[in-house]
Amino acid sequence: MMRRRAVALAVSCAGAVSGCGRVGFDVADVRRDAGSIDAPTDAPIDGAPSPVVYVGPFVQRSTGAGPTDSFLAQARAAGDAVLIQVTCSGTAIPTGASVTAAGWSFTQLGPITASSQSSERSATFAAIAPDAVRTTVSLSWTGSNCGGGKNHVGDEFAMTDPAGGTLTFDAANATEGQGNCVGTVRTGHAGDAVWAACDSESSVTAVGAAFTKAADDGVGDWSEYAITDHPAGTLVPVEFTNDNVGYVLSMVTLKPR
């Protein structure tokens, strides 16, 4: 059986308005066991895939108006999965969004989702970390000047399928509404982890049942995650406690290694 140990590691990165911090966990034992010589014999005995491991926040940032932004970030290890909800607050609904970093390949999971009850407009991006080198992540919106500001919340996971794209991030859904952030996402594989992020008008105060709080941009926009043992095809309810204001909710499942 695999041994796991967790050691808190704090890394902070500076930002123009507020810094983006990240906390990592030492998953060396998990990675070493997953790739060790006894892995082929363990697999038929243990049956289930190794569970996904939450590493920590990748970005938790709120900044001012304007269609572009950049921040420093660093993955804990090459091959980790990163998910980010980016939000532009403005009267106009953006026509496009992009996230880039040297050596990284970010994929947008679904279209931009615009709140009908507020000025929040969000998109979800995913990537597999190419390395553990500190890098500048740049964001750009088209079709809106994001006059109400921008928010980014994102997290890092280990022990996910290394393929990337829709093989790693095997289901994605987004919704909008008013009040508590609620939605559902269906697992694509057995043992998928579930990640969600809610951008509201600065009002998220609690995560849903069976979920653990993850990134927090400091102005009421949070992410959460759950490490599950659900079979493939399970419809998972997602929720955040939110005031009676508009929100955009992003939901993604991650396939285990």
C-alpha cells in the first residue's frame, strides 16, 4: 500500500493589488510509490486508482479595472494539474479570454459564462504544469474593459492523469444565478476529484457539504474541492453559501492517475 505524508509549504507571489499565495503539500511518497517498481503488482491487488491529491492554491487574486493582468505563480511539481476560474466584472459581456505563460498550455473549458443578475463574467482554464519554475501568468479579455475589476482563483492537484485536456479534466460545467452558488457536474471516471469555484459580488461565506475550502481571493470569491470514490457517471451536487446576489459557478472533475 502507498504511504503518504503532508508537509505544509508556503509560497507567496507578489501582485499589483493583492498577492497570489499558494500552499503546497509534500506528495513525494505518493509520486514515488505511483511510479515505483511494485506499482504493476499493486494495481491488480488494490484495484482502485490512486486518489487525486490536493496540493494547494495556485492563484487567489483580486485586481482592478482593465482587460489584462499578470501575476507570478509556481507549480509544486511538473505534471500537476492546475485549474483557474478567471472573472471579468463589467457591463459588456467579453467575447474572449486567454491565459498564457511561457512553456505552459492552458485550455479553456467551455464558453464564458455571464451572470444575468450581476456584472460577473467568468471562464475556466486548465493546464498540466510543465515544470516547477516560477513564471509570469498573463490574462487577457476581449470585448470588455472589466471596469468592475478582475478576480482569479485557482488550485493545483497531484496524482491526476498526466495526459491533460479532456482526458485529465474529464467533465466541466458552469452555471449562473442568484443566491447560493449551486450546480452539478458528472464524473467521467471512477474516483474523480471534483473542483468548483464561485465568483459572486463579494459574498461567498462557506463551502458545500463534503467539500473543502481551497483558494480565496480575499473579496468573497472561493474555490473548493472533494476527493471522491464515486463511480463514473455520478452526478455530484456542488454548492457554496452566498448572499442573495448574482454569481458564476465553475465545476470540473479530474481523472486520477
